[in-house]
Amino acid sequence: MESSERTGLMLRPFHGVRFAIDDLAAVTSPPYDLVSPDELRDLLGRHANNVARLILPGVSHYADARELLVRWLGSGVLTVDSPPGLYVYEQSGAGFLQRGLIGAVGVGTASILPHEDVMPGPVADRLALMRATEANLEPIFLLYEGGGTASRLVDDVATQGFPLLDIRTSDGVRHRLWAVTDPVEIAAVGEDLRDRRALIADGHHRYATYEALRRDHPGPGPWDYGLAFLVDSLAYPPDLKAIHRVIPGLSLEEAAARAKGAWQVHEFSVLEDALAGLATATGPAFVLAGDGPAHLLTDPDPLQVGRAMPAGRSARWRSLDTSILTAFLLPRVWGIEDSEQAVLVVHHDPLAAVRLARQHGGTAVLLNPLLTEDVLAVAAEGERVPRKSTSFGPKPRTGLVMRTFASD
């Protein structure tokens, strides 16, 4: 079936693959792209069966991940659930609660809305791993506007059912998981979701990998679906955080000096004061930080910004801070094209971005988070925001439930 023929949001049951060991928290991991080198060493040292050994095997070691997966399945470290089902997954912690459904989502449908550009390197990496393991080792994160049968089922199961697992990870978050195997309930979920659309909140590179893997196989099969965590954004509004940039080799002094030709540049001796100004800015704004005083950029020259924006983009897209960063500030002001090598990213933590900038003799560019409604509006128009524009959370924990093609 061609992609153009696939319609509707499909979430089908699957045979979950789960760890069968006592200390389940010790074998889990954050999503692969959030694991720093230091954290990877900690995860690998925490337990011999930590899932990081599968999701981060290292370049050209993908076959090792396959061998390890086969070994763990054969030895009983991993077991396959039967019958197939959907899974209700709950995360909770200080001041937050999120619930949703984990299932196998149909790939190649117009009902899945990407909102962010992808880079070829991460797609190639995830595709090589997925081809080698023939498995979906961690779910993508989808948001939809629900309020129907699926949402009610999620809350009913979470408040009345006995969980398959109930653990607390080292970050203090509690994770609970339930299986839904009743064919009538599963059919009701499918009927509820059929006419809905879902936004990719996290996992654009993995979804692009799902699509590439499906193109590898002309006939129907398990590659027509990919592991996903689907959350009703009306019941559980997401937390959207910023992803900061680091420009190695661009000194803070030079970055600030070159910005003065197009921005209002305000100097602060204390970084926290600059960040306070960023948080209250009413238009495009960035903080530059590193070795020396911080600088708050505000009120860019509208004529220069307008000339830098690519043709054919909507007014909403042109107003996004990350669009102005990638189309104007980086290339026009600093002469830098956005790439994984030239522009590093740091999720959420501005102080970590400043530390990284100092290590590389560069400049940290600190951002405000985008607004969820702006991201949804851009995606609904078929546009995509620049890479690494959003960090929706809380993200699903890796290692709680996986999917292999052989078992599904």
C-alpha cells in the first residue's frame, strides 16, 4: 500500500518486549539523544543489562546491539508479552502527571504531523540500528487533541487496574505501566482515533527512520508500524522547553560586536539578569553568554530580518525565534550555516550550554521556548520549524516496553 493511500491515525496492539529482572529502574534510560557521555558511562555501570547498551552501541557497532538483543531474548532477560495489547503508561513527579497509550502507530499516513526538520546523520544512525536489530527500541512521542474513548480508557485503566510495573527512576519520576488486551476496548480506541491527527512531539529522526525502513520493504509487514507513545494534549498539556545553541570557536566578544549592526544589545554582568530579561521579552530575543559578560539581544532590524527570511514561509513561521536564529542571526550576522558540526545543542539547561561554550572557546545562544500553539499552527499548515526548535516533555522512559519485528 502506498503512503498516499494510508489515511487516519492507527494505533494497533503489539507483543511488548519487556525486561524480566528485579531492578527495572536500573535498566532504563532517557531517550538516546538526551544521554550525555558522562550519563552513558553511569548507565552502563548501573546495570549489565541497561537498555543503553542497545540504543547507543556506538557507530559501526550496530551488529553488536543485534547480538545482545538476541542473547537477552534467548536467556530470559527480555520476555515477550502475550497476547498482544496496547499499554497505558503513566509518568508522575513533583507537580506533573502524564498518561497515554503505547502502541504500534501506522507509518506513512497524513495523520502524523512532523513539525521539525531532521538531519541526515541521526536518521542514518537510527536506521542502521533499526535495520540491524529489526526492532523499535524506544517509542516516539505523539500528541493529539482527544477527549474521547481512548482518553477515558487511559484514565480508567490507570485509576482502577493493577500495573505490570511500578518503579521510580533516579530522577525521582514514578513510572507505571498497564496492558490493555481486551479486543473490544482496543477496537474502541481504534474507532476513536481514526479521524484524528497527531503531532510528533519528540522523535522526528526516529519517525523518519520508520518511513525509510518501510520504503525498504515493498510488501506489508511489521515495518508498516512504529512504536509510539500517544498523549491527549487536552487532558495532559505538555511541557515545552527550549533547546539552546553553542557556537564553537565564535568568541563571545566577537558575537556581541557583530550583532550590534542588527540588534539592540544589552550587556549584563550577571547571567541571571540577562536571562530574566530574556524571559520577559515580547519579541525575538536571545542571550549570548560564555567567557565574559552576558548580552541580551532584542529588537532586531525588521528590514534585515525580512530580507533574510526564505520566500514562501508563513507569517507564523517567520516570527519564530528559532526561524530568526537559523535564517538571520546565524548566517547573516555571523556567517554560520546551521549544521550539527557548526552548531551544537544543549537541551533545557542554560548553565550547561554556557559551560560547553567555555570549553569550546565559543558562544552560547540561549533561547526562550516556543509556544505550543505556534508549533501546532505551523505543523497544521504543513510547515516545519528549524531543527531542534522544541523539547516537549515529559518524554517517555526508554526500556519499559519495546517492540521487535519477529514478535509482532
